[in-house]
Amino acid sequence: MLKGTQPPIWQTPGRLQYYKAEMEPYLPDEIKWQIRMPNRIAMRELKNTYLDQIQQETHKFVQEKIKHNLLNPSKGLSLDLSVKEAEILMSANRSVRDLADKGELQKIHKRFNDLHERIEIDYQNVRNSIGQVLLQIEEKENQIVDQLRELGVQKLRRHDGHFDDPKFFDAMGLSFGHPSFNNLIMVETAIQNGHPNAEQLKPIQAKLHAYMGLQARYFEIKVELREEYVKKVAKGDPYALEELKKLTNHRDRFQGNYNRYQPLGDPEYQVYINILGEIYNTKIRKVIEDFTEYEKAYNERERVYHHFMSEQTNEALTTFKEELLQHLAGSIVVKEHRERYQKEQFDRFLSSMADLNLQKNNQTLQQFCSEYSRLIEHNIFLSHNCSSPHIEANYDDYQERTVRPLNATIFYYFFTGDRRSRTIAQWMLSAIRYPNDKVRRAYMRFFA
């Protein structure tokens, strides 16, 4: 379609470049008129040349201005801090900073964290210990359930969660909630209705009643432990309060059902009561004492951070970012920028203050440095009139093999000594456009 087509004389060379050399009688036609297509697309990637320097200067600024991680000393100061956290640390009052300089703040944090870790482990261990006792009681009650079924008692439930269709029983009103309540009521009902094995059911009823008393004591201990935990450790946590409410309901129900009958002095009951009492005296009391120590450490820590922020809170929160941008603008010199030194630094400071990506408080300082590096690259790009200096010639060497401007005609005009002839030669050279800009500049520099 383009065969034999000639562009207008005023056609401006561009990415699709036309080559016009009408005044070159010795150049072949394929050089005079042709469309040259680039075989690769010029793509520019951010080199982030100054990213390492930005990170170093940012870390240096944080170390000089903040010095200590006042909120979590064990983590130290790094670029993993968010901008918001850095602003809060920057706005700390003088008293907190003095404690950190003396090392007292680190001791308070360490004592608090050690106590918190220890009581969480001990609390779980104690719960597991008394939970093992409950599992033993439930297993013994399951054995009684099997024995009752052999005696012909119906509608019994086990503690392993696989009841005899409990949903059906609940829907028909034939179940009484917890298996312990249900089984005891079923045995009582069978005795009252004159069950053939009523005499054998009476000692079993006494055992079920004893097991209910053991579970009442279990929930009583657990409620006391949970109350201390909610009061001194959880500090009113909604989940902890909800669990405490459920435990209290269980305790009240078991105690109410147990108190309906006179205890018959079951020997097994006393054995498990002694086991629970030993756990309470040796482990639970110690854990409750640790809760008290934790509360003291918590209150001490709260007193320190009660007036953590300085009096000028709003001003202090904005100081960090402004001073950091000012520090980066003054400490980093961008050599590739066409505006040098103070002019470029001042313009960069103004543009950084207005950059929306640098105003995000939820990003880390690492991300902040990356955005600042992107800003520098963008400013370099703009200073070169959006013609990136990083893109070099990216075409093949086709022009080097076919375009030979150093021919006899150019030499004749250039070296005749006539000024007019030299002008013609220079015009002929400039009329030949090269895709590879570096090669063109090399030829022109040779005749300059």
C-alpha cells in the first residue's frame, strides 16, 4: 500500500520516521524515501537511584528525633513503624522521654510483658488441671448411664456430645438441658413411678447427686478464677464477661439442683473434693496472686502513659512529617535534575508537602521512602520536559549498515574550502535522520 508513496516535504520526523535527502544524488533510493519502524518499544522503569539514601536518612532522622520506641521498646526503631506511630512517638512529653533515657521505661515494659506472658500460661494450665477433673467426673457418669440403660431406664444422655438424638428430646420437651440434670431427673422419675429396679436405682441416684455436687464445686472455683481474671487482667473485655456470665449461670444451676437433696456422704465425692481443694490451694491461689501483681504493673504503666502526649498535641503530630521532609530535602542532592542544589531542594520540599501519597498515615516508613523516591524520579522526568534522560536509543543497527553519510559528495562539499559548500554539506548531514540518536550525534560531533 505504501509502495511509491512519498511524504510531504514538511513532514516532521517522529517515531515513524521519514528520511528525505533529495539533494543527495549519490544516496540510494531506499535511503531517500522509506518508513523506519522501531523493532522495540522504549519502556522506562523507575530505577529508584536514591532509595537507599532516602532510607538511610529517614532512619537517621528517626534515631535522632525519637531515640526510643516508647510504645514497644523490644521492637526498637525501624522503618517498619507506621507514620502514625512515628508521629505519636515524636509527640511524647518530656517526662516519658526522660524515663526512656534513664532505662526506667524499658524496665516497666519488661516487667509488664513478662507478667502478662506468665499469667496467660499459668491461667491456661490451671484451667486444664481442673478441666481434667471434670472430664473424669463426666466419664464416671457415662459409665453410670450405660448401667442405667441395662436396668431399663430410658431417655438418658451422655457427656461426650453424641446423645441419643437430643434434638428430638428437646423438641418434644423430654430433655432437661445438661446431661447431669437430665439423667438425675430420669432416675428420680423412674423411682417415683415404681420402676421394677427401684432399689438398685437409689444408690445410683446418690452417685449422680454426688457428681452434681462435684460439678457445682468445679464451676464455683472456675467462676472465682474467671472473676479475678476479668477484673485484674481482661479489664472488662466483652468476650471474657460473656464467658463469666455463662459460668455463673452453670454454677447457680448446679448449686440449686445439688441443694435440693441432703448429701449422703459418698466416699468418691470426698476424694474429688479433696483433689479440687488441692488444685485450688496450690495453683489457683498462686495464679490469683499473679493477677494482683499484673494489675499493679498495669496500673504503673497506665500512670506513665496517662499524659503521654505533649500539651500541643495537634502541632506535635504534624511536626514529625514536616521535619522529616525538610530533612530529606536538605540532605539529598539530586544530580540528574536540571535544577541544581537549593532551587531543586526547595521545589522538592514544596512538592513533597503537597504529595497525597506522602500524607498517608497508615503506611510504614518503608513505604514512605518508596513514595519519596518515586517523587524524586518524577521531578527528574519533569525537569527534562517529560523526555526521560534514562531512555537511550533502543533501535537495531539497521541505519549503521545502510546509511553512509560519509560519501564522496559530502567530502567534496565539506573540504572544498568554500564556505557555501561547507554549509551545503552540513545541511545534507542534518537532513539525514537516524533512529539511533547516539550514532547521529557521533557523526555530527565528528564534523563540528
